Amino acid sequence: MESEEEKGGDDEEVMSEVHLGCPPSFSGPYISVFTVSGILDVARNLEFDADGDLLLPRRTTNAPHSRDGLSVKIQHNITSSISNVGLQVWKAELLLSDFILHRASCSSQLHGVTALELGAGTGLVGLLLARFANTVFLTDHGTEILDNCAKNVQLNFGSLNYQAKIYVRELDWFNCWPPKTKIEEAPCTQKYSWTSREIEDAENASLLVAADVIYSDELTDAFFSTLETLMSRGSTKVLYMALEKRYNFSLSDLDVVANGYSHFRSYLRDEDEIESLQSVSMPNFVGKRMDISQIPQYVGEYDRGPDVEIWQIKYSRSKQEASATLG
């Protein structure tokens, strides 16, 4: 295990644990098929009561099981540089996919929403969301990653029966929100640029999702900077964020620590901390770790392990709002 001081730069090749069964010598993009099974069809013919709970139809003796099996094709790389980790599929991405599918099959909470995926990478989570959302923005940074994400949208047309309009868009967290808009005179060179209407739609999104975007303190800072601006505009939003704790030996601590995770937690206030806030005007991200023990594994089989988590994150400007958020 390497120390923090011995880590390589952006040119270092890394491999997701999800890809361990893939041929390591394979050059170029690799297409994996993820089988989604054991879920109710979340896109069609569902009815809900006044509280948003799913109404399960009675099944006659000879009626078939109302279960929906899907195959999702995802183009990805087996390895990548650290700056291009969005070309790979990561464990937290699979967990967040399971979480979204479970929520959508149990209630109407996510149906018909406008959703924005931050750091979409391969786009797996957003593609599954597109089965029951109204609009989905898949956002990331870098032409290679965005091209790969767009390819995955194309690979799954028909098989996933998209209900939503899907937009693959560039979003660099190191630049201030809102992103620059498309120049009408040269649209062909800006295929991942935003229009003014799309920015307005994104600001009025009610659902944000992100998976495995916590691995660099600098990137975490940029992520929360973008998140604060985005969540303070337009409609009230909730972020569901999946992550994996990553441990390294730290010479300064002389211990194996998850400093990246600690830095992420420093941005969040939970129920216990809200009561001790000194300033009622201080902006806050209010976080609650979700119980994932009851979420089935719909997207194939993978080892979740003890270090993957999902957080519900909301934004508030005051102690009173924070209390209401978690109430």
C-alpha cells in the first residue's frame, strides 16, 4: 500500500474493482452487459396511492410474474489514467443504480422528475433514470468521457425504452455555474455545450445524483462549490450521492486513513450538529447517510463491501431550514 506522498500523478493507470474479470490486455473500449433483474417495470403501467406508495395489482393464478429483466450495454475502458476515471464503471455507480431502481419501483417519488447527474462517467445511473424521469442531464468534463457517455446513450436506445429527454453536457466544476452557452454560429464544434433553456431546466431540476466523485480534495472542493451555486438556484433539490471510502497510509498520521472521506464529511452537517450551529445565516449542506441494507442488488452481482455508502444531501441557508430539511 502506497503512502500519500508516493502516489502517482494523473498519468498513473488505475483499474476499478468492477473490471477485475475483464481481459487486462484488451486495448480500446470494452462493452459489458449489465443484467438488471428482479424489479417491477418502473417505466410503464404503475399506479400509486395519494401518498405516492405503489399499488400492487392482484395476480391471478396463471398470470405471469410482473418482473422486468433488462440488459444495459455499457462501453468502458478496463484501465484509465486518474484524470479519465470516468471511462470506467465503479462500485458506487452500481450501488447508486440499485438505489435509484429501488426507489422508483417502490414509489412515484422519482417519476417524471428533471434530473441531473454530476460526474456521470459512463452514464449508467442516468440511463436507468431515463426510464421514468422526464428530463435527464448527463454531465461530465472532457471530450473523451462525454463521447463515451453519448455512445452509451445510443447503445441502449430501444432496449431501455427511455421515457426522458437525455442531454449529454459538459460541466467543469472548476468553472463557475452557470456554464457558457452554445454559440449559435458554430454549433457543430460545441456538441456538449448548453443552451440558455437547458441551464434554466437544470436549475429547476429536483433530483441530483453523483457516484464515485470523491477521490481528490481539490475536486471535492470544486464539486461542493458548484453544488452550492446549483442548489441555491431554481427549485428545491435533493442529491443522492454514492461513494466508496478509500484508504491510504499517511506518513503524517502514521496510520491508514480515509482522508478524502473525512474531507467530504467536513462539508456536511447532520442532525446532531444542527443544534450546535452558532450562525443561522451560514449556508449548510445537510447530509444523512442512507440505510442500504434493505436495497436489493438489481444490477448484476458485485461485492458492495463495508466501505460503500449513499448520502442524501440537501442545501439550506439557515439553522431553521436545516432543521426542517431533516425533519
